[in-house]
Amino acid sequence: MTNKKPDPQPIFDDDWFTEEEQWQRDSFTAAELQTATFPELRWIVPNIIPAEGLALLCSKPKFGKSWFAYDLCIACTANRFTLGEIKPLQGDVLYLALEDSKRRLQRRMTKLLPSFTGIWPQRLRIKIQWRRLHEGGLDDIRAWHQSAKAEGGAPIMVVIDVLAKVRKPTGNKPAYESDYEAMSGLHALALELNIAAVVLHHTRKMAADDLMETVSGTFGQTGAADTVIVLASKGGGAVMDIRGRDVESNELAIAFGKETCRWTILGNAAEVHQTDQRKRVIAALIERGQPMSVADLIAATGMRRTALDPLLSRMLSDPTPQIKRIKQGVYAHKDWTPPTQPPPTKRRSNLAHLARLARKQKISAPKQAADGKGETGTILQSCASFTVLPSSTAALPATSAEPAKTAQDAKDRKISAQVTETSGSSDAHNLSAALQDAQDFGKPSDDDDPAWLTAPTGLRSYGEAIARPPDYPRGVTLGSSA
């Protein structure tokens, strides 16, 4: 009976290291990092998708992200352009089209390669079914990578359409932890194999100012990804919002060709869409030909209020503005001029008007009032409710010469005589007051006696030579017989 020796422990087993040596494993100092050299960062699509790490491509359903992913796979394996005039990195690609059928994939590739007469790319491997990542899907990706390299290929990218088909169900775990776990395994594998893993995902229905906040799920998904790309409609058109650890944040204007079913980058979104929006605003103002309110501009241009208000402010602050603000919230084209209108007529005072008439006719105002001739006399005669008497006290009615019967009557008579003397030196002024009385006749003041409402209010307000004696019958118009 022989004694069997135990199998030796592996040299690099984690248990072989002591506690002190375990923390030192794979550590490095800042000085070592300073002198380390790394290969230049490669790009699947320059400044959009790095050649290593995890990229999340998101949009709302049926927006066209599958067309973009399929076109990218073909361009990387057939030496073709994508997104307009961009030549992507060439190599072997694994495309997991888990929501499509072979028939649809054939029809779409025929659409994307209308004039291609050769053999379709051999380096593009397509699958319509795949195991979930936690059930062996990650091992299957690793096996494809080894197979492609064994055949002399250069695996560069795996595209998964969509995440919901391969991720682990949430279960009872918190949402953030579950989302992060669904992405972390794929992220680690992409870094291990030095390839790009592009995962297609959906955005939620609720809008947000920041497109990154529209990605469906928690921040666990966007936090685990190295690059996040969101395709959405914003402002004047479609945009591609790019954020990432190795890419510079950028927002590009893109357009989808309905005939070719391919996406094209138009340029920086701020420049492209702003120029287009300016044209729409100017065209709307020129077509209307008159000032327009913000509500009218929104209806004419189809823009949102949040995008139109800042644009109008920028257009007004331009060195050579194409629009001008008429008043708060109303704008017009720079060439618009208001229609000519006659200047508003000012209401002239009666005194100035009578003085002008007196100078023009070279007739004194008292003579016109006495004779009842001319324009002023005609105006006064047209008022039948009262008669303007001469300024002399002798011309007053006979009732006004009767002696005072009480002390109050005497006081009233004395005041009336003083007013008569004062008014004698300003007949023109009294004539103007009489004309004002004719205009204001029938407009009682707050302090009028109801029985005295038939008398012109202007006569009492200006202190004319006519005053109602104490015993003058009420309701009888001055200047008429009792």
C-alpha cells in the first residue's frame, strides 16, 4: 500500500498570499504610473464609440437605433462608411439581433447595401437568440472572441439588441443594484477582451431637459457604462447626445434618410439647429408682414417656448440683428416699419380756442357775446337753457334789485355785487366760461341742490355775474321771466 502525496497548491491561489501580500497584489505607485506606457486609444467611431469598454446606445422605440447599429456592423466588416463620411475601425463583429428575424435582417441589409454586388461581409457574425448574461451569455461572448482570433480574425466589437433580452431579471434586489449588476459583468468582459460592447436600450416616455435622464431605469445602468449615447428629437431636429469617460461631451445634429435608412451627422447641433430655427423665425415674420407675438411665432415655427425665448434673445443681441422687439412679447422683422398715422389731436381749452377766434376775426369777445353774432355768438345762442347777460348790474332782473329781507340775503347780495365788479374786467374769460357751461350743461356736481340743477354749473364755479337771488323761484331758468 503506497501513500499518495497530496496535490500541490497552485502558486498563485489567492489563499496562498498572506493578508499583508493580498492588498499588494496588482497595486502600483504613482511613480510607476508616471512612467508607464499604454497603446494609443482606438475608436470604433472616432470621438463617439471607443474601441474598448461598454457603450450604451439609447432611444425611444422605433426611432431608428437598430438601423444605426446594423449599419455600423456592416461598415466595420465591409470597409464602408457610416454616419455619412466616417470610416469605422475594421475587424470581426458579433451582432446579437435578438428582436429580429432572418427575413427582416435580409431585407434590411439589402436596403443598406443597395448597390453592393459582391458577397456580404464574412466577418459579421449574426445571432437572433442568445443566452442571458448570467446564464452563460458572457461565456458565449468569450468563446466567440477566441474562435475569431483562432481563425486569424481581429474581433473588435459585440452589439447587443436589446439589453432586456440578456440582462438578469431584477428579482427582489433594489433597482439600482440590479441595473448596475446587469451592466457590470459585460463591462468587465469588454475590458478583459479589449473590445467594444455596444448595448441598445430604450428611453422612457417622460421628457427631461437632460437627455441622459431619459434613459430607462436607474442611474445604475448609465453609471456602469463607459459611454452613453442618446438619440432623440430636440428643438429643431434629431440629435445624438454623447457622454463618456473617454469621449468629450458633445451633441451632434443627425438626420435619418428615409430612402437609404441610414443616419448622417450634420454637424454640431447648436450651430445646425440654431441656424435652421433662425431661418424659420425670420421667414415667419416676413410672411406675416407685421409684428407677431410669441404665441404666433410658436404656431408658425413649430418650436417650443423653452427653445424660442432664448433664441429670440440671442437674435436681438446679434451685432446685426435680423429682428426687432416692438414691445414686450411682440417681435417684427428688421425691415418692418409702422404705418403712418396722423398725430393725435390734443383737446384744446375753450379759452385758447376763443382767443384764437377773437384774433382771427379781430372782434372783441364781449361784443360777440352782446350781439350774438359770429361763431361764438352762434354757439351761445344754441344753448336755450340760459341767457348770458351784460356784466353791468343794471341789467340784472328786477327781482335782483329788491332790498334784502334778512342778514343772510344782504350778505349774498354783497358777494354778488363784488363778483359782478370783478367779472366786468374779464368779459372774454367769462365768455369762455359760458361756453364751458354750455358743454357741461346737464352734468350736476356732488354739491348741487336738486332744485338748482337747471342752472349751468359753470356759472357758479366761475363766479359769473349771474347769481340766484334768495327769493328767485326754484326750477326757473335764469334769464327767463318767472
